[in-house]
Amino acid sequence: MTSFSAKMVNIILKLRGIKKIFSGEETALKGIAADRARGPAKPVSWLTQNCDISEEHIDGHLVYHLTPKSGGKSVASGHHVIYFHGGGYALDIAPEHWKYLAKLVKATGASLSVPIYPMAPENDWRPAYAMARKLYAELAEKVDPGNITLMGDSAGGGFSLALGQMLRDDGEKLPGKIALLSPWIDGNANDPEQVIIAPKDNIIALPAIQAMGRWWAGEGGDPSDFPVSPLLHDITGLPPMGVWTGTHDILYVDAKKLKAKADAANIALDYHVHEQMQHVWMILPMKEADKAIEEIAAFMQR
């Protein structure tokens, strides 16, 4: 049964009109312009009080590094998460992302690196992945790659999967885990089942994310191509993967296809489907998200 907190979140999302930003390409561009004016959200107070925070710039773009303080509410566990935020590769990191990351640190004691990567429509995928590759290489010199988890929600989930595939293809040291939250892994967003699910999802709509897929592919690019659609690329030889999705999430279809592809290739996939949960529910303030945090922490620590 859906929790009271989940029902309240759905009501609030409807009242805030979040989905209007994704109703079409023009509304998306207006939403992006307003988002740029606000700028990326800053780490929430729990993180600033309980983590040592440093900043660096890679290719001119900010990266936050957060390490839990020893003697504080959490102690660093040796796990390190590189977290790629969602937002259709076009919207900045939001307060909800930082609130979720605070819960993740509490649950796991993991340190974090959070890149504020270059986004569409100003950029296609190339500069963002160039930045991410440099960040990963830098961290892999300091942290055992086996203790690194690539993680992201929505577009950040697609980013995480594609980065893992790039590292594998190039013979690099692989991270220990890849955790995908409501992952957007097919940039086309044109499956007929998504049209059926769309009215139940109070966050995203197909017209805008289809445009965002085209922007991320870049001029002359095809959203079907790698890395915009990592679902369509080889998934063998990757580290253990976990997926969290919900049946009212437009991108539930992507997660199901990844599961089917993994099953066909005899690849173990830590697969979690929560009934009647919509897009990125696991980073929102609801009872079901607390359960997801427990599942994600258990996956990381295995």
C-alpha cells in the first residue's frame, strides 16, 4: 500500500506543477532558463556540519568532494560514491539531490564526489564525459576502484551506466558497483508503454525528455547512439549493478528492458521494483524512499 507520505508528495508535485516544465520543448527551454538563473543547489546543512567539504574544478566545472567527519554522526567507511544528478542532462542539481545524499552518507558512511557537469542544450555529452573520465581517473589513484560506486538518478543513472561502459571498453580499472535510480538509459523515450504510464508520473513527460535526448546527442547525433542510450550498448563485463524503479515511473520501461537484457546475458542484476512509485521517488521525502536507502546501502556493502 502506498504510504501517506508518498500520497502527500504526489499532491505537492501536482500543485507545484513540476511536470509543466516537461510538457514540451519550449516550456523546457523556459524552465531551463529559470533554472540557470537560480544556479545549482548547494549541499544541505547536515552535510556541511558532518562532512569535510572541498571543491575543485575540472575543465572549468565544479566538483564537490565530501568526506564524513570522524567522531561526527557518521564515520567514513571506505566507500566512495561518484554521484551524477538527474534533470534530463539539462537541469541543475536540486536541493532534493543533496537531501538524498545526506541520507546516503548517514546510511553508508560513504564519501562523495558530486560533479556539476556541463549540460544541454548548451553542450552535448562530450564535455561532460571528458570531465567525468578525468574525475574518475583522479579518484582511482586515491581510492581503491573496487570501493567506488557510480550512482545517479534519471539522466544521472544513464550517465553512470555509460561511464562504466566507457571504462570497460577502454580497459580501465572498473568501479566496484553501479547503482541506477529511475535510470534514463534510452535517449529516444519513444516506447508505446511510456505513453500509458505517463499520466501516472507527476514529474516528467515525454515531449521534453525527447527533446533533451536530441540535445544530449548533439548536432547531427542520434539519441539511439552511445552514450545517450547506454541500454542499447553491450552490458557484459560490467561490475555488479543495482536498479531501483517504480511502476508509475515513465522510465520504468527502461529499467525493465535492462533487466530483460541482463537476464538474457545471464548477468546478475540487483533489481528493485516498487509498486505505484513514480519518477525518482527514492530521493523524495517518503516512507518508501527510506526503504530504498536501506536497499542501496545493502547493495553497496555486499
